[in-house]
Amino acid sequence: MKQINAIVKEISQEGYVTLLAKSLSKEWTLEMDIIPVSVQIGSWLQLTLDDVRIVMIEMDQEDIVASRIAVDRKWQRLQDKRKKGN
């Protein structure tokens, strides 16, 4: 088994998500209910593969950390603006 990163390329209104693993030049279209809840287009996922069959899908930890940092920075900017306004 091996782990690769894949990006959420598309989310359909019919409840499907398309994942793209550039390192393998491979796409998968899967039902949305097997994907971690908080994904959106552009989210990075970590896939565990048995050959080319997906056996596990997790949020990519670097993507989670980057998102948290971005939210923290936005929150800090809002707090700074609020302090300057008072």
C-alpha cells in the first residue's frame, strides 16, 4: 500500500466528487458520502492505495494546518481593525 496526495477537482450537485492525483495522472469519481465532510474544491486529501484502489481517504494534514493559519491570520486582522476603530 502507498499514500499519495490528491486534490478535490470537482464536486457535482448530484453528490459526486472528482479527485485528481497528479503524481499518477489518475482521476477518481466517488460518492460524496465517503469523503471527509469539510472538503471543497481545491482541498487536498491523502489517499491510501492498494494498487490503484482507494482503501482510505483522509484530510491532508498540511492542508489542515495551512487552513488554520489562514483563518488565524484573518481573525487577527479583524481584531486589529476592531481595535483601531475603537
